[in-house]
Amino acid sequence: MARKARRLHFALTTLGCFGGGSLYGWSGLLPAVRATFDVSNATASMVFSLALISFTSGVLLGPMLFALVPSRFRLSAIAGCAAISLGLTGSSQGFNGFVLSYGILFGFVSGVLYNHAISQAAASEDANLLVPVNVAAFGLGGAVFGPIHVWLAASGWSIWATLPALVCLGAVCILAMFVSPNTDARATARLQSARMIKPNRTLVALWIVFAAGSCSGLIVLGFAAQILPQTAGGTGVASLAIFLAALGNTLGRLTSAATTSMFGAASGIAGALALSMMALASLIFATAPFVVVMLLFFVAFAYGQLAATTPLLVRLKVRDAEFPASFGLVFTGWGVAGLVGPWTAGWLLDVSGTLQFALIGCIALSFLSLCMVLPFTRRTRAK
């Protein structure tokens, strides 16, 4: 009975990740935001940038908030706060209110939910499976809710296009009240680390691995259509590039459990980085649209592997009670990569008219990440 309740609680946590991942479906909400508040693309896009900063802050500061709520009601409280923030988003009367409710509150609570889900999965006996599944659920949420945002906004729902995600998170909030996580005392202690920790050499190295390795994937996902040759023509090829990049990212996250089991977390990341470097080098010289599209798939696949395997590597290299705070610290590397990488690639595109220089930079960063992760393949778990 306890095992059944635990599995149900993990299922609800994954569903919460799916709802929180609607944040990544922002592009589908963007036209409705522009039309509702009469703002420019640049001003509206600022909301997503704030959301990414808030998300990273939520992942970092989430462990300090865990101890304020009893373990039985943590998931319910976090999902409830996420649902409330989306409710405030839909009822926003002005752009400033929308920025506060969606860009800051929802972004932050989604980050807290992400850390909670990863930490809980890492404390379980099936961590190698549950951690990648929760990471993939966030990505899948963006892929599903993005088109839903487009459809509902076109049907006259405006910024209330976020309602399906609100319903999803509200359902998790209510159902989680009646389902105990049933974790043992040791696992519960792992989830109650509320102190900020000082970065040591290991955490700094893991931060560099995650930050440098994430840049290429984030740039490819953001500029998939622009990487295509100008002779590709038509929206069909561009749409295929965007779709296959998203598919590669999702498949990379889902299959990371298998690669970790077979080769280990550090070796899995090293293999993903090597694959990414080869695909990036080929992209510089590729001219056939089909070849470019497939190479984009491989870069995104490698990024998905990195995103899902990094929490497992952090789990192996730090003490159990320090995992939530340690992962939050390492995750800030993703936030830096997300802010600096795509912006720099866009600047290089404006200056040079091509993304080849950005691809060369991605290869260099991937090589740095590979050099930093190789020593971890020979180290043992922290005691």
C-alpha cells in the first residue's frame, strides 16, 4: 500500500512538472500578450527573460523554502502557488501586473517545483529513471502547452490561454493533499536541507560543465530555422527543423536513464558532448537542408542528455542532505547559458550575417565542458 501511494505521489509530481513546463510554451502566448497590452515584441519578450531569471532563482532558493512546509504538503503547496500565479496572470488588468504574476511569480514557483521534483526523485530508489522523467516532463509541457496557447489565443481566450496549465497544476494541488509521499526518515532528511552551501571545487567544476555544455543546445533550439541554408526555402523545412530539434531534446532527456545505467552519469555526459561537437563541426560545412536538419536533431539530443544527466551526476558527487542546494547552485549555470548564449549568437548573426562564428564558439564551449567532466568519470561518490 505504501509503495502504491509513493508511486502515485511521484506520478503527481511528474504531472506538476508537466504543468510547470508550460513556461517553455511562452512563444505560443507571445502574440496574445502583444495584442492584449499593445506592447512590442522586444517588450513582450522581456517577460520571458525575467521568467528564466526567476526560474533559476527558484531552483537555487527552493531548498530554503522546503523546510517551511511539512513534507506531506510540499507538492500541494508549490503546485497551488503555481496555479494561483497563473490565475493572477489571466486576470491581469495591465502589463505590469502580467510581468509580476507570470514573469516573476510563475517563473519563480516553476523553478521551486523543478528543484522539488528533482530532489525527491534523486532521493528515491529509482533515481536513474525518475530524474530524467521529471526533466523530460518539463520539456514536454512546453511542447504541448505552446500549441494550446496558440489555439486558445486565436479562439479569443487572450492571456487566459494559460487556463489548461492552471487546471493541471490545480488538480495536482488538490490530489496531492490526499496522497502522502511515504518517504522514510532518511529520504525526508535529504529533502529538508534548507541551508545555502558554499561552492567548492567540485561544484564549480559541475557548474562549468552545465553552463558551457548547455550553450550549444540552447542556441540550436533558439536558432534552428536560422541555421538552415538560405536556399532551403519554404516554411516546411524551417518547421521540420524546429520540430526535430524539440524532438531530439525530448528523446535525449528520456533516454538518459538508459545511458546512465550503461555507462555512468559522467561518461554519459562526455559521450553527449562528443556527439554535440561532431554535429556542430559538421553544421559549419553542411549545405544540404536535410543534412542540416538531422545535425540539429543530434545537437538537441545531446543537450537533452546533458540536461537530464547533470542532476544525476550532482547526486553522485555531493552528500545526500546537500543535494537540493547543490543542484540549485549548479543549475544557475543553465540560467547564465540561457541569458548569454542566445543573446551572443543573435549579436554575431547581426554583425556577420551568419551563425558559423557562434557554432565555432559552441564547439569551444563543448570542448571545455568535456575537459571538465572527464575527471568525474574516475571519482567516487561523496561520503
